[in-house]
Amino acid sequence: MESYKEEFIHFMVDCGVLRFGSFVTKSGRQTPFFINTGNYQTGSQLRRLGGCYARAIHDAFGLSFDVLFGPAYKGIPLSVAAAMAVSELYGTDLRYCSNRKEVKDHGDKGILLGSRLGDGDRVVIIEDVTTAGTSIKETMPILRAQGDVKPVGLVVSVDRMERGQGTKSALAEIGETYGLRTASIVTMAEVVECLWNREYKGRVVIDDGLKSSIDEYYRQYGAQ
């Protein structure tokens, strides 16, 4: 496992973003783990988060695209933080863009924030955690309305590795549906590999009992 992935997993634990217990997803699934990216709350945390995204983007897509697009609302700070980190780490000055939930009809008019989009722009979409793909369904028409824009990829922080409508993961289904390459900073398999029966800051985050609960969850809902 690349060092930045392990650092990111520990970072999620430290920030209270990655939690274990008993939770219910929007789809009604009882899950032993939960990822709440709203717990990234400080400038230093966003800087570290942006750096992890930048490394994952570089690994998955290189830097041969033009714009990072972050869907409102959570994607807005992600696109900014990742674009800054790409500039700092790789010396490439990518543009960033996000959308508003409502079209603005005065001042800086329109639905977009940041860079404008136009014909030929190659776009990588950046999100927090994708499960059902609802955000992408809303995002693609916005991008296509700007002209001959070319969405080429989607990157998320954690791939939950749960099946979507069929037997494949929701992330894989999104990729196939929209013709996107997909990537994540880490997968849940990597999270378990990093934390299971390994002490971190004086405690074992995933012990055998929790590992058993996670395994049972994936027997029911895991992608094939």
C-alpha cells in the first residue's frame, strides 16, 4: 500500500471522519462503518485532504486534463483544496469549477463558480463518497450544458465497495454508465488491511469482532 494511502486512513481516524459502530445508510442498510467528510473542519485538515486527493488523481489520471469539477456543496472545497495541492506537489496549474444549486441572475451570473467551461475542456469530477450516484446524475447535465465538455474521470475519497443496482460496485456502475474512469484515494479493503489488529495510537481500531461485522456486511452488500 502506498504510504499516502496509509496516512490518509489514519488521518480519517484522527479527524473522526471514519467511524465504526452501528449506522444506517440512506438506502436503509445497517452498516458497521460510516464516513462523514463533514468532520474535515480546519485549514490544515483541508490542506492534507487536498494533498491526498492530488496524489490519487495523479496516480489514476495523470495530469492530462483541464478542470477539476466539484459538485455543490461538498465538492466545492474539495475542488479548491485538490487544485491547490496539484499546483504545490506537481507544478501544474489546473483550473477548478463548481456549480451553484440555484442559478444566479445578477453580478457573476450563471450556475458555475470558478473557471468557466467550454468546448474541448477535459474534466475530472471530485466527490467525497459515492454510493447511489445521485450527485453524478445531477452533475452530468450541468457539464454538458456548457458545450462540448469532455468528462473523463471521477475521483472519490473512499470506495465503499458496495454493490449498486446490480452486482458491481456503485462506483463501477457510474463509470460504465457515463464512460468515466473512476478512482478513489482508498478502498474499504485497504482501510481494513491498514487497521485490522494493528495498533494505532495505543489502540486497535478494527479488532476481530469488528472485522467479523464488516465481513458479514460485505457478504450481504459487497460488490462482486
